[in-house]
Amino acid sequence: MTVTVFGGTGYLGRNLMAQLAKTGTQIILPYRCDPHMIRDVKVIGDLGQVLFLPFDLKDDESLRKAMKYSDVVINLTGTDSDTKNFTIEHVHIDAASRIARISKELGVQQLVHVSALCQNKDPPKYVRKPSRYMISKAIGEEEVLRERPDATIFRPAEIWGPHDRFLCYFASRPRRFHRFQNVHIPLWARGKNTVKQPVCIHDLARGIVNSLHNPESLGQIYEAVGPHRYRLDDLVKWIYFICRYLPSEVYVTSMTPLFLARTYIYEHLSPNYSHLTFERLERESATDILSGCPTLDDLNVKLSKLEDHINHIVFLFRRQHFYWDALGEFPEPPPPPIQFQ
């Protein structure tokens, strides 16, 4: 099997290609970054099984060249913010539609498109204005299904794993305020109205790989979520308890004008790759709602529990990280209550 993976240089892409390479799949990786940045990808497969091809999302001919020998095309392209070359709408709508159309013209057997669980054409406003990310993901999904009704769609929730942008995001310094020994984490409605069901990066990658060997996955929409649901304020407190903060030192607050001003500064000082943006605040404030579509369980994926792995993920964010504690010196904090709605 030959698979073209668009967006393979990203977080999900590298994990997915590692799973594909284990099955002997030949991988074509279109890229537009410096080749030096993807040199480590060469060793995930056997010699000659990982091929690289420069491409342009706006050029149909380069897309055809990347797909014409493939049995499967996987589209992982996505962005959190506008860049000088692409807007959010260009990536999530125009590029997704173009990839779907060309894959159909070339007779590619299966197209896998990764959307988002929070996709919504009419999302509510939480902090500043409705999320362009949610809107563009919903429209892009519709465009893909219009071009290829047999496309396999994945809607992942927030993704956690090593060096992720969920747990590590909340544990990072821009996302908190320090007042003496106390730490304050601003959340919309203090996190009490938001419920998250995050999924492990390896489970999502395994689900996508399993769908390639399941004929019933054609035309299906899969909602990729984890086994447990958590209220956001409980989850954030848990992260900081693991980072060696005492319960009396962790405060979840509402989004103050000072925090919104910090977000504005971050967004404008680094507009292309900002760690903290209003767009990100809108997405983190949305509750994960399932629509009844099949999940990763239907693809025979054994879901990983966050409780078993979170210590290793936020390890680098621990307070007094240089201090190696004795066994049992810091008590293990209990996991947050599981939400059932």
C-alpha cells in the first residue's frame, strides 16, 4: 500500500507515519518546509519506504504529482492562525476541497480527512468572537464530502501526548499568573461550564491506520475521543497538582482584563506562531459534544487513560524541577472526577 500524507510534518503526522511504517506501508510525504526539518522522518520506515516531495497547496499540478501513485490519501493539514501565505480558510476549506477533488479525479481508493470535534458552522462566542477555526473546519468537512461522499472523516477532540498542545499548553508560563507562591489560571466561566474528553495521540493514529484496512470505514464519520470526560477546571488543577503545587496554591479564575491584555500582546507580537491567542481561548472554552457517530472503539482501538500517562507528559513543567524527590516525598494527587454528561 502507498499512502500520501499531507500535513505529515506536524504533531499528528509524525505519530501517524510511525504507525504506518510499522505495517510496511510506503509513505509519500509532501512538504514545503526546509528539508532539514524533516530529516528525522527518514528513519521511521525501511530504506526507500519514505519518500519526500516538495509541493504547494495552491498548485493543482504539484498535488497531482503527490497523489498519482497512491492508494490512500490522508489530509492532516491544519493551522491555528493566519500566516503570510495562507489563512485559516485557505487551509481548512480551499486546500481540503482541492485535495478531495484531485484524489477523486486520480482514482485514489480512499481519502481520510481529519476535521475537529469542535467543528461548528455557527459556534457560540465565549471570549471575543466566534472561532474561525471551528467554522472553517465545519465548512471544510462539508466541501470534502461534497467532492467525495466516500471520504472517511475523523473528528478528534483535544489531543494529548508527549510535547502536546493541550496539557503542556495549560502548564506553560504564558497561560498562568504567579502571585507569591500562588498560581492563577484564567478560564472562561472559571472552567465550570466546559467539559473535555481528550484523546491520546497514539490512539488517534492507530484509529486512522485501522480505518485503512476496514472497508466499512468508507463514507463514515468517526469521533475520536478518550475514555473519560473531565470538567476543565478540575483538569487544570490536576495538572498543577502534579507539577508540585499545593491545593491551597492553585486558583482557577475568570479571564481578567489583565489576562486579555496579555493575550492581545502575545497575538500581535507573534501573529503567525503565537502561543496564546483569542482563537485558542475560544476553542479551549468549548465543551466536547458527541453526535452519536462511531468512535475509535468501533475501529478496535484500546483507549489509553490520561491518568496513566499525565505524569510523564507534564514532567518538565514541575516546580523545582531540578530537585529529585525521594520516593513518596510528594503525594500522588488523585485524578479529577469523571463527568458523565
